[in-house]
Amino acid sequence: METGDILLHSGLLTEEQLNELRISQKDEMRHGNRESVRIDQIAVQKGYISEENALTSIGEELGIGFIDLPEYPVNLELLKEFPVRFVHRERIFPVGRYEDTLVVATCDPLNLYPLDEVASITGMHVQPVLALKSEIEKLIKNNLGIGSETLDGLTAQAQKEAGQSGSDAVELIGDLELDNSELSQQAQEPSVIRLVNEIFLEAIESRTSDIHIETESDGLSIRFRIDGVLHVQNFPAEINRFQSAIISRLKIMSKLNIAERRLPQDGRIQLKYSGREIDVRVSVIPMIHGEGIVMRLLDKGAMEFSLRGLGMNPVIYEQFSNLIRLPHGIILVTGPTGSGKTTTLYSALTEIKDAATKIITTEDPVEYRLSGISQIQVHTKIGLTFAASLRSILRHDPDIVLVGEIRDLETAENAVQAALTGHLVFSTLHTNDAAGAYTRLTDMGVEPFLVSSCVETVMAQRLVRNLCPHCKEAYELDPAELPPDFPIKEAALASTVYRPVGCRECRQVGYRGRSGIYELLTTSNPIREMTGKRATAWEIKKAALGEGMTTLRMDGWRKVLAGETSVDEVVRVTKQDEHF
């Protein structure tokens, strides 16, 4: 029975859907597409059914069972005697054995010829079981390593096969500047290109923000920062043989000097993946055992700047939304690197921009391009600093100005001058909390009376990981294991508190995505007076709490009680509130 009929009889497809899918099948075949011409595969692509339901239904018709690979006790010892070329080429994996029968997982119930070949090679009876393609690929990466197929090809010098593989789904934008050096030639080997592409591909698909490639005494270490936490990536040991070629390839892509190994270098790579532009900021620093590379991935197509989507408490959102519409003054967002300050500022600008408002930004670097907003890239080496660009901006008739960061007295004074002359200024500072921003500006050398008169509000923020909605687990709190400032009374009234577990959807981490926690300090008249008298950050924070301010820690506990994040996550990113 044809797969479409199987899905129809099992109730997964309607007659109308099946007819539509058959038309799509003919169109794909007419255009020469031989990869996804089966009805079940097209149905999964269009979202009519899930891959699991399709495999289960077809498997029942063919007498092949479906397994949940993450929960299946896979016997990895079987991999030692299994022909690895079939693992890579056919996406099959040995998962179990009993007597003379080998259990092999496959994602294609209609392609059983590879299993016959395995049976012939191993001399064993092969029993197929069905599993999701993504889970089989994950099993391959976890046990053979990311790029293991490419390394296998490298070792065998199968350059032609590697060059024609499908990993070039990551496309480099722009031309490369090559020379005839040995390093350059190594970096241009098709298999090296493919291996580097696979690193990028895995990073993009796993929502990685930073790729860390570190040279250690025993070889390369590659880690991905996902949702703010570094995860070690499994690569075959053979990758160390191609260490120089990989680093050279990345430096060539970044338009850096591949012969320079003594000085730090910064570059940029532009990639295209599934129609989206990926901007990669590259930093190369010489270390003891070789060069270390950190690459920050900015997925322009995946970013949506929405103030409502940042996870703000409705009360804080309402207050901040009103403050960003003030006619003049300074609005500061504080927090460490990677805490989402730029996203908050971009979201604020996106919310208030209109045809009647002139908005100019000066940034280092310009991370995302915003339509309807004039953006300036700082170039410190040629004298275009934050302070210098801000002076020019004020002659360009803006209504709103964004300064990427207030780093020095000159920039701070120019920002104050802009606020005093009727402009609304947005900027960032590196302070631990909102109250510290006032004392940080005065420590820079700005007169306290100017700080008190210009700064309208300061928002401190952090990012916490969101619990995976598919696997988070409700549990009963143990007061003895909780931090002293945890709101036990409020927790008793909350419906449920959750903790991470780990599942297929979140890659067994227990978390998926991040949202912000916020501390909004509005400059009231008492706080203006205290700032003018050089009050300490501790005194300002105490006064703000008396006026009803919610600290980062308090906002974090609110997310815990709402079932959005865990107690451990709030403890990880925030400091315990002091007793006033």
C-alpha cells in the first residue's frame, strides 16, 4: 500500500489533504527533486502530521516497531563492529542485540536495502526499528562526533565525495582573499570547508550565541554557548590532526591575516542559512598552546524586537513604556555583557519610532540593522568614538539618540548635554544594579546635580533560562534547601513550582530559550535629591525599595512562582538581596 493510503486509512490524513499532497508530489518530481517525493515526507514538511505519527503508522503496516531513542537502552559497544559508512550514508544506527539478531534504527521504513547489506557483512539477522531522523543524527553526533563523516573522508582523502556533500547548506556571503601559502591551500580542501560548515550548521540549529574554539595541550576543544551556558561539543579525536587547517579556514573567512599568530585579530563572517543572514563576529587571541577563537552568531532573520516579548512584569512594562516616551532625559539600561541590554534598547526604539521622529544611534558594533533608524558604526582607530559621533549627531537634528555604551567622561558629558538640550538619550552602563548607575556616572566625573537632573530612569536586567514546557516537572519545595530570601509565603499560595527534567524538545537540557528579569528604578524627587548630595548606591537602593521598586531577585522569584523558570536559575544569575 502506498504511504499516502496508509496515512489516509489510519486517519492521519483527509482525502482533501492527500489529493493536495499528490499534486505537490508531482510538482516536485517535475522539478527534478528526488529527495522528498514520498507522500509521508511531504505531509511532514507541510505540517499535516508529525514525523513520529507518520513513522508509527507506516511501521504498523509494515510490521516495524517505533522506538523513542532518548529512552531506549542503546548498546554502544555494537558500534565498534558495525560498518560506519552505513551510519553516515544511510542514517542507520545499531541499538541492540539478542542472540544472532542485530537491532538497527532507521528513519526510512521503505529503504531496507542497506539493512540487507549490513546483514550480509555482519552475518547476523537484522531487525529494523523506526526512530526520528533528528534523534538518529543526534546519536551519531554524540557518539561519533560532529563532523565525523567529514573527518572519515579527510583521513581517506575522499575530497570529491566530501565536496559534494549537503553540509553546504551554510553559504558564505562574499569573496575570499586567498594566497598560495601552504596554510591557505590546506584551508581550501573541500573536506575542511565542509567540516567548518558543519560546525556552523550545528551551532545555528542548536540556537548557539557563541562558538568557542580553544587550543589546548591535547588538541582542540569546541564549546557552544546555548541560552547563556557553555556546552562541550563532542568531536572525534581525529579533528586535532586538522587543527591548523580549521583555524586557517576561519581566519580566511573572517578576512584576517592567517600568517599572524602573535597578535589578537578581530573579523567578521557573513553567512546565509535557509534564506536567513547570519552575521558572525570573530575574535582570535593567541594563547599558550595556540590560537583561541570565539565567534558570536547574530541571526538577523530570527530576531524580533518586541518590548512585550521580553518577559517583563506587566507593571514594569507599563512604567517603562511610559518612560521611553518622555520628551527628553537619559534612560539607562545596565547589566553585564550578554544580559540582553541591546535587545531591550532596540525593542524600545522599535516601539516608539514613527515617521515624525528622527532616531540616530551610535554603536560598537551595529549588531542589527533597524529600518527607519539611522545607525552609526563606531571606528575608534580613526577617531570616530562614541563621544565624537555623539557631538556630530546633535548637529543632525535628532529627536532620540541611542549611545551604545557610556564608557568615559567625555561620552557621559555629551550624553548629558544632549539631554539638557531637549533630546531623549538611551544608553547602557556596566553596573551590577540600577542604583549603581547614579554613582557610576558621578565616579566618571559628571557633576552630581547634572546626573540628578538628566537621568530619568535606570533599568538593570539579567537573562534567565525558561523551563522547557514539554518536560518541566512540578515538585514540592523543601524550605531547608531554599535561599533565605525565597518568598515562602507567596510560594504557598502559588499553584505549582517547577524544575527542569530534559527531553527531546530541549535536547535533554530542561530549558529552552531565555527571558529577562528586570529592576526598574525611576528617578523620583527624593532620589534626585539624594543623587545631588552624592548618596551611595546602597542609600539610593534603600530609598527606591521604600518607593516600591522590585529588585532583580524579586522579579526572578516572580518567574519561579509563575512556573517560567527554576529556583536554581535565579540563584545562578542574581545576587541575594541585602537586608535594609
